[in-house]
Amino acid sequence: MKERDLIAAIQARVSAAANPSLLCGIGDDCAVTRKNDTDVLLYSIDTLVESVHFDPHFHPPELLGKKAVSVNISDIAAMGGEPRFLLFSLGLPIDFDEQWVLKLSDGVAEACNHYGCTLIGGDTVASPGGVTMSLCVIGEMATEQVLYRHGARAGDSIYVSGPLGRAAAGLELLKHDMGGRDRFADLYQAHLDPRARVGLAKRLAASGIVHAMMDLSDGLATDLAHLCNKSALGAVVYQDKLPDDPLLEQAAELLGRESLPWKISGGEDYELLFTVSPHATKKLQELVAKTGDLLYPVGTMTTGKGVTLIRDDPSLQQREIPVAFLGFDHFSKG
Amino acid sequence: MKERDLIAAIQARVSAAANPSLLCGIGDDCAVTRKNDTDVLLYSIDTLVESVHFDPHFHPPELLGKKAVSVNISDIAAMGGEPRFLLFSLGLPIDFDEQWVLKLSDGVAEACNHYGCTLIGGDTVASPGGVTMSLCVIGEMATEQVLYRHGARAGDSIYVSGPLGRAAAGLELLKHDMGGRDRFADLYQAHLDPRARVGLAKRLAASGIVHAMMDLSDGLATDLAHLCNKSALGAVVYQDKLPDDPLLEQAAELLGRESLPWKISGGEDYELLFTVSPHATKKLQELVAKTGDLLYPVGTMTTGKGVTLIRDDPSLQQREIPVAFLGFDHFSKG
């Protein structure tokens, strides 16, 4: 049973009783509940587990604390919201290193300050299997501006808010102890110290031109498939429109790999993925002209099903590849 | 470094920036934030770890799912609030048993229905060290009715809302495989399937006569010490006023133990601990007369420091024992 099947089975068992103040339950980046006549509250919970989500051997505790907060707040950004409060539950082995924990806390504090988010609660528990961190983040925004995964329309342009695959490449460089700390600093940072795109997300939500949005946490192939499912549409993505990234190419060459799997299914990008009408291109450009944010149109929403990648080499036999929900390990070169 | 020292150190690092909508941050059963002019939102997060907080060998998954929800909602009850929403993050080993997880989910669903609480979000993660469950519960109540740990007054009577030590006794019977499933059913249930005292807590909060309240999760000795610290007072507890419990005595006899350590520092009672003026006794009795809830006055708030247990045997040399923060393992017979 895969995670999404399991979640569906759990969801079916706990299907929500009608609750007038619940606008969106399980199935989007955040749950959305009514706060008052104009505003909603956003909720998300996430757990990070040692050796699954992070490796303390190469993840400095300050950066790990920052990352734990950032990846949670990225779920608030995914809806276009403003992070407000954070709860933090920390599981520690019996023989935990006090200094390590305090540095981790410094990182949590730094990230909270950065995002203007207040830590309001938490607990510590014994965790014999290694460090675990569960965070629940609470955000807020205008009801009419909330951007859901559903809402995309056929013909919409699909945008991503930055380079793809850098965190996956950085992690692989770290795992293989490839060095190049200066040369590949941006790739290392993408894995060790990602930032949630709160500011851009808020501007996109306020613009009124975005039809559907989410954040990229599990890789474009998987996340876009979720957006397609929720919008009852399909999508095509063009390889030659994926953000060019010379640094990623250099890392791929060093590791003897292709860069495409990183871009398509690397995960942990924490960029925004959103769709707008092709007629809104100009407005979108104006929106980011002042801030310098770079937006990449990578594909188009279709009336089909699933996510299709169009390879850039016209001579390839299998030029169109279905990639929906493909994880990094399953990615086929085609 | 003990848990409460560690939490204090973490708290110092992330000390909240002034936030006008935050009424209470770290340090009570829930964080309290302003929802609107009349109401607040309550937040609590808790993590349960396999082999630390539960043993799947004798904890049926349905009951474990119920318990995970109940102990979290008990934090909402601790403030006098109404539980509304729940987020649930489930960590599973790679080789998890599907049926076990689905039964766990049934228990979560049943408890949500029981408390009128809606599951609005969650995730599943790989957890090589065993099953973990992190829950964040969101409650709501009238701002003026919130009952904090602070607020107790010297001379207040200290009440508990039910028998003490049953969960600890039940757990010990289970660990020693002592049988007596029928005879000790209430003790087993206290550990396996506790209930949060939401209804009583709401009535107490609405009554206006309670000065301070919390729930009993870590045992009377520890929890009352927290309430004392927050109220800048001390407390005395009288052994002969602790709830009589023939069943607990029978279990103690069977296991060759004293029942007193269970009552004082057993933990997981999930009863309410609260203080009222001694002049409010009659009102308190009227409050529970209709519902049949039993309230036990176990001691008195003092201008001193810490928590002192007065043993019932006047011939004991050391009749007054300081018990603040004493865990079950550290409890001295005196």
C-alpha cells in the first residue's frame, strides 16, 4: 500500500462530518477553516525523521532547525497565506547531545524570526529510534484569496517559481561526499537550508490571476499529478522549458548522472507550482518585475489525464513519457 | 538535562516577539490565541512513540487510535475548551501491518466522533524506529472562561475529578501479564482507553468559580508542581483525602506494591486538577449534582513552595514528604 492509498483509506474512515467552519480538510497543502467573515486559518502538520528526512552526519543542527520550520511554512505559502504560529514536538534519543539540541533550537528560532512566525507550543519526548520533529504551523489569509490545488483550467500555463532538482542534487553530492563546497554551494544550500516562498506566494494570491497553486515538495512529477487529480485535468510538461541550470549540469556530470530525473522527481524544491490563464502572462510579468522573482512556464494543463513529459530530442522513439507520481527511483530515461 | 530544563532552554531561545493575538504561549496545557472579540483558539501538540508511550503487543490498535486522540484532547479540556479540529501525523516502519493501521484509523475516527472533533489534515512518514503519532488539536472557547495553570490562590482547595493511579496500575498489570481481565477491567481501561474530561471541564470553566486548572498527565506530584510554579504558590496534599480505590488496592496487593506511588506519580490519569476558593464548595457540589461527576478535594494551596504530601499515619517519623516533580521511579515511601 503506497502512502497516498493509505492516506485515502484513512481519510475514508474519518470522513468529516459536515462542519460549516471547515472550508478544506485533508487533501491540500493545508486545511482551511473559517476564522471570521473575511479571513481563514490555515493548518499543516509535518514530521521529519532521522535517516529518512535528514542525516545529522552532514546536516548542521542550526540549518536542520531552520529547514524543519521552512518546509512546514512552505505549506502555508502553497495556499498564499501568512504564517503566524508554530507548534514543535521534538523526539530525542536517551543519549541526545545537549549542544546539538540547543543549536537546533537556535535554528528554529532564527527561522521563526525570519518568517514572522511565533513558536507557541511544543513538547519533547523520548524517541529511541532517533531524532524526530513534528511541526504544526498555523497561517492566516483572506478567504477570497486562498489558492487550492483544484481550480486549474484546461489551457492554463503551468509555472514554477525557481530552479528544480537542486535539493536532490545537493543531497546526492553530500551522500557521495563529493566536496566542492564553494563550487556547489547553491546546491548544498538547496538541500540543507531551503526557504519557503512566502512573499511571492502572497503576491500571487493577492493578484487574483492564479487558478491553482501548491508547493513542490515531492518533485514536479508527483506534485503536478496531485494538482491534476484535484483539478480533474491532465498536464504536459516540456523538457526544454524546464529551468536551465548550468550548476545542476555540472553536478550531474561529476556524479555521472542525468540532470532530468532531479528536475522532474527530485523533491524538496519548495518552489511554488501554479497555473494561470495564458492571457494573464503580462500581468504575471508585471507582478514579478519589481521583485526580481523568476517564473518559468514549464507546461500546459490539458483535458487529458496524468502528467506527460515531452522530451526535447525529436529523434527519440518514446518522446512522450507519462511521469505522474514517478519518484526519483522509478524515473525512466525513456 | 531533564525535559523541563530542556524545554526552558529551548523556550529561552525562541522567546516570542510581542504578538497581540497571542494570549498564552509555551507553558500551559494549550497555547491560546485570540480568534475574535469574544473567543480564543486553543492549540496543543503531542507525540506518542512506540515502546515509550505504548506497547503494540498489548495495546489493540483501535484503542491506541482512540487514546492518541483522547490524550491530546485532554489538553483542550485542561483549559475548559471545546475540541474542534485535529491534525494527525503517523510514522510507520517500512514493514507496517496494513490492517493494524486501518484499525488504528478506525479508533482515531471513533474518538473524533465521540468528541465532536474533525480530522482536517495529516501525513504519513517512514519511521524505521517504530510507530510514532504526532497530533495537533485545535479547540475553541470564550476568552473570559479560559482556565490557566496560573491563577490559583493561597487557601484554595485542590480538587481532582476522579480516581488516581488507575492507568499506571493497569499498565503494570499488563506488563506483568497478570490477567484478571474482568476483575481489573477498569484499570486496564484506564491505561488502554482513557477519556478526556471535556464535558466536566466546560462546566467548570463556565461556572466562573475555578481559579486554575490543568489535566493530570504526568502524575499528581509533577502536575501539581507545575500548577504551583505557574501560580507562584505551594501545595499540601493529604494522603487520606486521595480517592479511595479498592480495585487499586487489590492490584497493589497482587503485584506486591503500595498503591500510594501510583496515586501520587503514576501518570496518565487524564483527570482534571483544579483549585477553587473553599467558600465555593457548595457551588461546586451543585455543579456536579446533576451529572454525577465525583470531585475529590485532595489538598490546599499554600504560600509555601513545592508540593508536600502529608502521610496518613501519624506515627511515621517523616510524615511530610516533598513530592514536587517526583516521577514514579523516584517516589520514596518515606
